[in-house]
Amino acid sequence: MRFVAFRKADDFTEAGGMPTRELLDDMLAYNRQMIDAGVLLDGMGLKPSREGVRVLFDGTGTSVVDGPFTESKELVAGFALLQTRTREEAIEWLRRWPTIDADGHVRLELREVAEEGDA
């Protein structure tokens, strides 16, 4: 089963805050454990929403809106693509996510990837 874990943005990530050396070292070690276990397929952090755009469709055309998206409450700061045998195994890996950042709080969302046979 494949899952995407979304690391939710917060004030620190939206301000363009960079992780401490300690957090980078912890994330590298954590990612190495997942790679060695065959769990981590891909992952990366994202730049703040001020550097992004939204392409909106309204049925008659499209419009492009530049960030930041201050009205949004659920922005994404990064993601990890995981492959595990079960949802519970993916959750157990996420419980180990390093949480050393500006305020010690990290919010993750786990979503299963829709596979070809799901439709």
C-alpha cells in the first residue's frame, strides 16, 4: 500500500524558516531508516505559499492567483511518499517523525494513494 504523508505548514514554515542543524540531522537519520526499511519512496519540503500559484477553473476558463494564500488554513509544507504493508505500519512510521522545530509542534496528514483498481 502506498501513502502520502503531508507535513502541514505552520507560521514558521510559511515565514520561510529554515530547520535547525539538529532537526536536519534528525530528519536525515529518520529518512535513512525509512529508506533502509524500504518504506520511503520519495519526499521533499516545499517553499512557502508566497512562492506558489493556484490555477483556478470556473467552468468557463482559468485564472492564476499568486501566493501567499493567507486565507488557507491547511497549507502543505512538505510530503513523504511511503510504501507499507498496512495503514497501521504507515502510522507507526509517522509517530517517529522528528518534531524539533520553532514550537515543537508538527501536524501530519496521511492519505492512501488511489491505485488503478480502486476506481
